[in-house]
Amino acid sequence: MTTRSEVLEHFGITANNSGAFGGTWLETTGPVFDSVDPSTGEVLATVTGASLDEYDTVVEAATEAFDGWRMLPAPQRGEYVRRIGNALRENRDELGALVSVEMGKILPEGIGEVQEMIDICDFAVGLSRQLYGLTMASERPRHRMFEQWHPLGPIGVITAFNFPVAPWSWNATIASVCGDPIVWKPSERTPLTAIAVTRIVQSVMEGSGFEAVFSLVIGDGPTVGDAMSRDRRLPLISATGSCRMGRILGPIVAERMGRSILELGGNNAVVVMDDADLDLATRATLFSAVGTAGQRCTSQRRLIVQSGIADEMVRRLAAAYRQVPIGDPLEEGILMGPLTSQRAIDEMLSLIHI
């Protein structure tokens, strides 16, 4: 894949695309989202998101799929995940390029993110034969006690723009081998990667009767995200995003006695003492701050240095930053792509000023 148009064409991305899949692609009528290439500011394609009625259709399809999927032996569920992993292998470089185009991270990072998906598929396949429970001795004659884990039901997965595909796989592959369908709400900033992943998975699940096990619903947080957090049909919500998002979503899910898994933003610091290896500290700091243009939950945002070595650390960092090639994330040799939007740039400059 060398051009943006080739990447889009590979996954059948057209000028406008449906933003909901519940066993079949729906004719969506919700808000229209532009997928903008952060390198150029140009619109790659548009996605028509799901209305609340269409969201309900998707969740209902996942709920119906749960009845049959949970009864399928776990190793058979793992076989579907094995085939999904192979389909991702076949599309690794193309999907990695789409991640780079739509999100802005450099191509090695985009491909690396897809490799994470492949790796977690391998892990989940093994897990499908290891869903163990304890067997315990009973004090009552002719009785035995044992643990048997049961599927929860359809799982809501909310992902963020900075890692548009890997966190879905961490949740979806493990949940599915455990017997739980997935309803995925990706970031509306990166909808095309979600559509591409859903089409890859659809190619594996087609004709199985379990197509709705891996469902997709694209919409914004205040509508679709809020509906997911309040939906009693989704006993668990796994969400990646800002701390603000977590503070809103967590209590809503807890209020209905649901469960939540929250992976939220950070304010990470590196502490450099005066006996540190400054070459190592400089490389570690640069990598931690520049990777994904500093848009990871694990990105370094603060550097705490003992005063005696502060000037030398600043000098080394300034020299290192001057050597970082910044540009089109698809170009070979580029180490840092663009921030995701003008808003992200404005927020970064504001924080630097503070």
C-alpha cells in the first residue's frame, strides 16, 4: 500500500459508509462523521452514524446471538478467533497503513498495533482451552463442589482515537472465547479503521449464524456512548478514553449494577536522579514523549530532574528533538506524525503555556 486511495480501496471504503453492523450492515440515519486525514486536513470519507433506534437494533442482534454463542464449546469459539487472527495477518500491512492514514501515527506504529491484534488472537485461542474452575472437597458425603464460569452477555467496548483497533481486539477476542458477543463503539474520529476491522471479521463469520457476535455501532459519546452506559442488556462496559469520560461513565454503569473496565489517560512522569545514565534517560524520555506524537495514555508528560543535572538534561533533550523527522506518517524514516486535530494542537500549546 503506497497511496491513501489504495488503502481505502483495499477495504471497500467509499465516499460515504454505514456506521452500524449487527449481523448485517444497516442503512444508518444518524449524524454524519468526517474521517479527516490529520496529515493533510482532507476528508478521507464520511460515515453515517447510528441513530438510537439503529443502536437498539444492533444491541438486540448481539443479544440474540448470545443465546447460541454461549452454548458453543469454548474451543469452537476459539477456532473462529484463530481464523480472525489469520485474516488479520493477511491484512496486517494494509490495516496498519489505514491506522496511520486515519489516526496519524507512523507506519511502523500502525503495523505494530495490528500485530498486537494478531498476538492477542493467539493468546485468546489458547485461553479457549483453559477456562478452568476449581474443584473443592465437600464436608457433605456424596457431594462435590466446583466452579463453573458463565458468560456475562453482550459486552460494550468503547475505544479511543489514539489506538483505534488494538484495544478492541484485547476485549473482543477474550470476551468472545468466553461466550460473550461484542458491541463496539469506536471513536468517531477514527471510524474507517473500525469499519475495516468489522469487514475483516465479517469475512470470517459470514454464513456461521454468529455474524452479530462482533457488532459495530458508530456514534458520539453523548448519544450512543451514553445509551451504552445505561443499557442493562450490556452487563459490562470496557472503555478506553480520558479521565473525564471515565468519571462520567463509571458511576452510570455502577448505578445499574453493571461492571466497567476503564483504561484512562495519564499524567506520567520520568524522574532523573543525578547519578543517572543521561544517555539512557534522554533516549527513554524522547521515545516516551514522541511515540504516537505524545497521544498515548502512557505518554510521558512531565520530567522531574535533580537541579544539578537539569541544564545538561535540557541540552541533551533539545539536541535529540532536533533530530526527530516529522512529517507524513506513511513516509519511510519519519519518526513522528501529526497530532490528530487542530484542537489537539491548541490544547497542547495551552498546556505548555501553563
